[in-house]
Amino acid sequence: MATIRCPYCGSPVMVRGSCWECGYCGDFGSISSLHPSEKAKLMQAAASSIQITFTVKDTTEEPEEEAPPRCFSRTELEDMVRRWDFSENERACRDLLSAAFPEATIHWTAEDLEVMDDTKSLLLEVSDQDPNIAIDMVVLLLNTAGEKLKYPAVAQQLLGRDIEDPLLDFFVQEPLLQRLKTDNRLAKQLFQSAYTGTLQKELLEACDSFEEPALKEYLHSLLVQNPYFNECD
């Protein structure tokens, strides 16, 4: 198999299922986070290993029923997010939020949840109903990911994709700013993780809109200490 290289340091990585891990710098992520050239190598390797087989069914036997999808406990889902390993359940983040906040999702059917097929979709739906619960969900995700927020791939997925749009909703911004006044851990997670971009910029501008100059100064001080922040961005 062709050597697949880390998008951050260029060293060879190990591929397990839908994830990769770099033994040199310790970074990891989903296959989708690899450079296009590396993903192309994987596709070529997969194509070259395809074998065609034919199976003759015994029509005299009743067809086997399809096994129901496995349900994971909240503890199992937290462990997946903490390890950032979604080989068993690619929707572990979304499913963790559903398990941890049944009061927010209990009125939805399984079909409704299937439509909300990722974390961002679920958070957007919840933020429309109760911004504070949406913020609580974000806090749970960030706290569970913990030290993994120091990895660019993890921070980009959470801060740049999953929670960015929900937290930038106008009706979420005001309660979020109030939370940031007292939750120093959340402030550091949002402004000092290994990814900065639109989320931080918009929250600083929201401080102007809601007349929170002291909070803006504090959040900006956290941001400029972040080695991943570029003042020119």
C-alpha cells in the first residue's frame, strides 16, 4: 500500500478504518482531513484490492432479518469523543448530545434525528428552541474532547464546523457572552484551542453589538496568546 502522509508534519501515518494517526507528531483525524493527494492514494489502493465474488442464495430458506443498529450508552459515546475515535460510530458526537440532553430531543422521532445527521444540524435545531441548552451541549462536547482541542484536526472539526454556526446565531450570542463572563474554561476553549477563524472574530464583534467592552478585551487577550491566531486573518 502507498505511504499516506500526515497533513501537518508530512510523516507516514497509520490508517485504521476511517481514521488516521501520525506516530511522529501525534496528530490524527478522519480520512476526509487528509490532503487530496493522500486520499487519492487510498482510493487507488482500495480499487486495486477489489475482488469480485458471486454468492448463490438458497431460495428455500427464509431471508435473514437485517440486524438492528447497535445502541451505545452515554459512557461509551463519551469515551469515543474523549479518544476522538469514531470507528464504531461516526455520529458519536451527535448521539452523545441526544443521550445527555433527552429533554431537548425526546419529542423528536427516530426519523427526525436521522435527518439531523450531524452535530451541527442537531445544535441548530436545539438553538432555535432553547439557546441555553444549545450552549450547554457545546460545553459538554468541548469538555469531553478536553486535551484533544490542542490537535488542529479536532479543534477545526468542533470550532470550525460543528459549533460555529449554532454559536453565531443572534439569539445564542447574548446568553453565550453572559456565560463567557463567568466560565473561564469555556472562554479558553473557544479562544485558545488549535483553531481560530470566523467564530472568534464574530464573537468579538458581538461584544461590540451587546456593549461588552471589558469582555471583548479579555477574550481578545486570550486570542492573541494563541499560537494558532494570525492577527492578519
